[in-house]
Amino acid sequence: MRKNQFAVIGLGRFGASLARELYQLGYEVLGVDRDEERVSEMSPYLTHAVVAEAIDEEVLRSLGLRNFDCGVVAIGSDVQASIMTAILLKDIGVKMVVAKAVSKIHGKVLEKIGVDRVVFPERDMGIRVAHQLGSPNLLDYIELSSEYTIAELRATARIAGQTLRQLNPRARYGCSVVALFNKSGKVSIAPSADDIVDENDIMVVIGMNDQIESFEEAVGN
């Protein structure tokens, strides 16, 4: 089965963090930045990394971005470059365009030009921290939409030694464990039903917000 492909344009702090996390989750990730040093630093952590000027339409087309499932415009302080890049990605035909905004006005402009999702990293980080503070077993939290979330949950002693089949999150709660990180550092993408969950393992779970909350309560201390 083909892995989803993401293009992250702009490898500053936000873009680099996002690109690396997507790659670690098992997706194909292309990183693009005009800074050669940034590209060099990130290349070991991505499927491909390219030094390029994002506002050059021919360059973007040559990278085959129209075939990608999602393009993320993570350009920081250069608002004009951010907007131009988002317009080009829409024109090229990228299926979904997500863009980072540094202000409300920037965000409104991105919405007006048809960006599918506008991200405000500082605001969204506050939301994630609030969720983490409210639940000690919730390590990370990304809202995919108003209804769907992807979350990292720490396995507690309560479920230690059980297999995913025994936990059966899909049938009981409607959510799915899409990755499992165990204490030794082993990563299992799309784990099997026979994979055993040990205490302090990290489960990456995707589902509707209420489904994940129910699963989290059920497996908590």
C-alpha cells in the first residue's frame, strides 16, 4: 500500500519538527528550504530534502508536488513568500494545502486564497499543552480537524502485558492504534493485533475526539 506523501516547505523550527515527526510516523516526507545548511541538517531525517526557492513555480512543478497528498507551507517571517507558495501549491494541484500563519491577518489571507487548513503554531501549542496538563498519560495531541485527533498515550500498568487484540480499541472505542513505541526504542508502524503493550510504551492513536477520550480513560491508572 502506498504511503501518504507530505511536502514540507520551510525547515525552520516548526517545519523541521513537523517534517521529522511525519517521517517518524512512517510517511514519505520531502523537505524544501532555500537554506542549504538547514537542508543538510534535516536530510538524514527525511525521505528527500531539497535546496530550492519555494516561490519558483517551475521548481515546485519539477519536484512533482502535484502528486503529493499534502503540502505544508511552514515558511516563517516572510509572509509574502508564504502566501505566494500557498497560491502556487493550489495552482499546481496539491490535494491538501496546510499553511502556518504568524498573525490573524496572515491567516485570513491564507484562508481567502483557498488554503485547506491554517495553523497557528503558538496558539495550537497552547491547546496541546492544556490537554497534556489535564491528562498525565497524554503525551502529545494534534487536532486533525474539529472532530478528529491523533494522540500519543503512555501505556499504564493497568494494561501492561495485554495485546492490542485484547485491548481492542477499534471495536470498543472506535479509535485505532497506528503506531507503537516500546521502551527499548523499537517502533512498530501499523502494529499487529498480537503486539503486546507494556507499561510506559507509547501508543499513537487516531480517532474522533470523544473516542480517544474514552480509550484514554479506560487505559488510565
